[in-house]
Amino acid sequence: MCPLLRGSSREFFGACPVSACALSFVRSNDNLTADAVVFHDLPEKLAVPQRTSPTQVYVFMHMESPVHVSDRYKSTLWNAAFNWTWSYRVDADIFCPVAYLKRAREVPTRAFLLSLRRNKTKAVAWFSSHCNVQSRRDEYVARLRRVIPVDIYGRCGSLQCTGPTCEQMLSTDYMFYLSYENSFCQDYVTEKFFRVFKENVYVVPVVRGGADYDKYFMRGVYVDSEWFESPEDLGRHLLELMEDEETYVDMLWRRAHFLYHEHGIVDAKCQLCHRLHNVHRFAKTYPDLYEWNHHNRCRPPSPLKLKKSNKQKNSTALVGKVQKIK
């Protein structure tokens, strides 16, 4: 996830276009002179700290879905307390995605990817250490396994894998990798999705979550479980892709055009410093932060229906426009 504020001011803001900002973790003294106070979730006490100046900014920062965020700020005491939000949400004031996708400078040949595909011997891998979550992904995978083999690594399964060898194993052994989120929430895409875009990792991700993947990522590099009416239908589609070498290799080739780029925190901290030097330009107040973060932001899992759309989709990575591959 997007890291918490750590390191010296030079390390934290030094590479920013606007870098004249200082960072401190000494709350008792520095709150008095700080231009901004960043709250990661909320402290146990519900009392709202008194601002030391009319222009002091309170920033709400959280990188987990609302399902996993405390509701302490639901108290009306916190109404109109926050000025800016720092989140993975694209409509946050300070946008901090888990990662970006950047264009790869070099792309492997289709012949190499075909050879790689022919050496793969296993169908689907899933890494999961949090079981029985809001998205009910355990139940979904249990039904998927009726149709296609799924190897489960972590606490929710019987297999174990740690470190870089996991990504290498995905590339050499498996056709598909399940990127299933723990909750269905707006814009919530975690490291589960981005891990397969690391360098020299070639596997097709299968996604399931609350984000609109078509809005942020190019079709042809992933399979969305929402395209299918049931886990069984998804499983049959994956089996068909395993037999269709041309289509599968084309998906690997398209995936190879993008690489994992873990610098959301770099951009976010620069956004913060820039805003503090233009605080009047970005002046705002959230009358009800709980409403912004929770109201209609998440949904319970529901029966999945086949999506049918002939609309041309815009392809945007979470950091900006990505040109379609010709």
C-alpha cells in the first residue's frame, strides 16, 4: 500500500518540484506550527484537536477500503474537521494509488512467449492470507475449482510461497493468477493486481473487485470475473484460453507492454507540498468525511452477470493515459 510518512524532510520532499516542506512526527510540539496535520485514520480519542491557525490544514489519509477503516470519525464532532483527503480514490485531493503501470522499453518476442506458454504446466494460482472476507472470494474460488484446478497459497490454502520466487513461479508454471480483492469498493485496486506486472513476470491476471478495471486498464491484458454469470462460466472460459495458444500468447504480449511502477508515494508527497504552498487555491472543507468515504462506496458481492458492451474504452493506467497497442 502507499507507505506512511517516513524518513527525513530531504528524503521525503527533495525530489519534488516544490520541495520547501519539512516533515515531523513530534505531535505535541510541532502541531502548534504545522501548516498541515496528517491523520492516518483517527486516534482513539474522539475529541477534535483545536487548530492553531485559520489556515492550518487537516488531512485524512487512509489506503484501506472503507470496510477496513474505523468509523470513529462518524461522530458529528468530526463534521467539517477535514480539509483534504489522501487516498487511492481517484477523486481524493491527494491521489496515491498502490502503484502505476508504465510503458516497458522492451517487449519480448511472441516466439519467446509462445515457448514460455508451452512450458507452463499448471492452470491457476491464488495467493491469499485473509479468509472469509467481505467479498466472499473464498466461496467464489471454491466454485471455480469445480471446473478448473486452482492452487491456493497462504493461510487460505495448503501451499506456501514467499519472496521473489513466487513471481518467478507464476511466470514459469501458471497460466492464470487470481487478483481477488477483499472488498468491493470504488477504485480499490491493491498490490494483488500489480504484482504480475513486475519485470519478467508473464502470467494473465484474473480480477475481481469493485473498481472499474475497464476504465483504468487496457482490455486484453486481464480477465474480469464480472464478464461471466458464474464462477463456473469463468472456469470454462479459462480452460478455453488454455487451449487457444494464439489468444493466450497475445494476452501475454499485451501484458508485457506494461511494468509495475511503485512510486505513488512520490507523487502524493509532492502534491501535498505543492498544495501547502498554494493553500488558498486549494481551500475546502469536507462537511461530512464519513459520507465521502463510506456512502455508496462499497457494495456486497452479488451474482455476476455477463457484461455486453461494444463501446470503445479509454485505456488509462492509474497515473495517466496509455496509448493503445497497435
